[in-house]
Amino acid sequence: MSRWEGLDEFVAVAESGQFTAAADRLGVSSSHVSRQIARLEERLQTRLFYRSTRKVALTEAGQTFLQHCQRLLDAREEALRAVSDLTSEPKGLLRMTCAVAYGERFIVPLVNDFMARHPQLRVDIELSNRTLDLVHEGLDLAIRLGRLQDSRLVATRLAPRVMYLCAAPAYLERYGRPHSLSELARHNCLIGSTDHWDFLQQGREHAVRVQGNWRCNSGQAVLDAALRGFGLCQLPDYYVLEHLRSGALVSLLEQHRPPNTAVWALYPQQRHLSPKVRQLVNLLKEGLAGRPEYAEVQPRIDQR
């Protein structure tokens, strides 16, 4: 006799409060449920239910046993789903969000590759620079950049993200090169989505408020202005590495570069991640690792 025998019947009776309701739930006869409960009580040498013509109630031993059985059966179902999902085909609707520029350049092409492999899948991607609430908006996945704020979500690191302070040689020849954070106040700073730039100072992160005559909430636009020699910029690696290698930009104040942040995949907390989300997250991690922008996150840049 299996030590699992009778547990499904016991939980069904305990949760429904009736032998007939438990039998209907399990698709068996009431007599089968009664026999299984009787054998289980005999094995345990204790009574699990108080029985009457109208009602079935748990004994104290039955209440304790129910708590453990529910956890056991939940774990069993979780194990079965986990193994099944290893070979399950992603299908149905997957709703996700990402910042506009990063999504267009990096994420959407990889999602399209994923779609081509899994034709039963439907994808709804919202590219937005607003931080959307995944639970409220009914989203399965979000790609976030930088540091995370929402502890209610599960996070998987997809790729590194290093911030660089830099400028074009023409700007530095005209206005000089800053050698300390305090000197930033004397420079024209190209402001993107925030006028507070993060740096590392004496082992701690430090935000410096910067000023300038140019502002745009587009990283690509900030990059273009920096390449034209309009001022200093602080941008992530994937915008500037190519230009740092070519010498079109020069990296500045590297000793104050803030600690690496990251590109994250976030999804609501749940006991078991669906195949479509799990497999897409794995593909995004592999795909970003293969991008030339991430081949060398901190290159050796010749200083000028």
C-alpha cells in the first residue's frame, strides 16, 4: 500500500465537508472515498473526522494532518508542472513592457526571434518610459534599466550596465577637462531624463546636480549633442562604447564612475514561472550577451 494512498481523498473531504462532494470532485464513488479514509485512519491509528448524518468535521488530529497534506499535494503538483514545463511549448498571450529606446534597439528584435520559434505565442509589447505597475496593468514581464525599486517583483539580471561620463575632444580642447566632481559646475552638461548624475565618492554613491543649456529625454539625442562637442554627457555603455573606442568621445572621471547597475527582467512573484516567461527571459539573457555592445563592458580607452 502506497503511503500516498488516501491523501487526495482526505483533503477533498476536509475541504468540501462532504463525502459525496469529495467523490464528485475526484470523479470516483462515495464508497471509494469512504474506504480510503477508513484505511488511512487505520494506518495512522487515529480518527481524522467526526461524522454525522449531516456533517463531517475534522478532529484536532485531522486539522493538523490537513495542513501538512495540503503542502505535500501542492508540492507534488509543483514538481509535476516543473518537469512538464521543461518541454512545454510557449503559447498564449505574453504582455511585457520596456523603455522605448532600449526596447527598440535591443529587446524587440530578440522577442521577434522568440516569436519566430514559437508560432503559438502572441506578444503585446508596450514601449514606455513610464514605470508601469505589472500587477495593476496585467503584465507578465518588464525589462528595467538601472537600480530596482519594487521589492514585490522577482528580478533576473540580463546584462550589465555601466555609466560613462564623457565628452568630445573638441569640447575638451576648448573648455578643458574636469579633474574633480566639483569642477562639473563649470561645464556645460547635456541633460537627459534627469539633472542629477550619479558618481562614486569616497566609496559611496553621490548624486551631483548638473546644469547646462541643452536638455532632451532621449539618450540618442544626448549622444548626438555630445559628439558635436556641445558639452559633457553621462550615458550607459551601449550608447558610448563604440565612440570611446574610436576616439570620438573621451571617458572622464573614471575614478568616480558609479557602481555597475544592470538590465533586469522583472515579473510578479509566483510559485511557478510560466514556460513563455521563463524561456523568453533565458533567450534575452543569451541574446544580450551575444551583442557587440556587451562584448567588452569596460574597454581600455586611450585617454587624451
